[in-house]
Amino acid sequence: MCSDPLAELFTVIKTRQQQPQEDSYTCKLLAKGENTILKKLGEEIVELVMACKDRDRDTIAQETVDVLYHILVALAYYEVDLTAVYQVMASRRK
């Protein structure tokens, strides 16, 4: 098991951003821009909320992964490094 799956996924997303691949969903999202990225993030959050409401643990886990992925795409698009997010998390633990 990897030590930081979010960081690894963020690295893949950043690589796709810098080296686009025609068949990459990530590249398609990034190319479509802000409205598409934010719309998709919103849709995924709603799906997570509904899975929680249904108390469907498997779907909650799957939708959480989808939300995290789309958050990372948004971070890449807005040029916010994941380490900045980690730093804020750490500062709030105190």
C-alpha cells in the first residue's frame, strides 16, 4: 500500500496537465476548464451526499474517491499545490 495515495494521484494529475494525453479523462477535464471542472466537482459532492443519506458504505467510499479526485483536479487547475493543503490541515490540528 502506498504511503500517500492523494499525493501520488496529484502527481499523476499534474503530469497529465504538463504532458496531455488524448485519451485521458483528466486531460479532457483540464482542457474544458473551470466551468466543467467545478460542475463535475459539484455533481460528485451531491452523489456523495446521497450515498451518505442512503447509508451505503460501499458507495460512500467510491463517491469519496471521486470527490477527492475532482478536488485534486481543481487544485491542479488553480495551481494550488497539495502540500499547501497539507500545511493548512496541520495548522488546524493545533
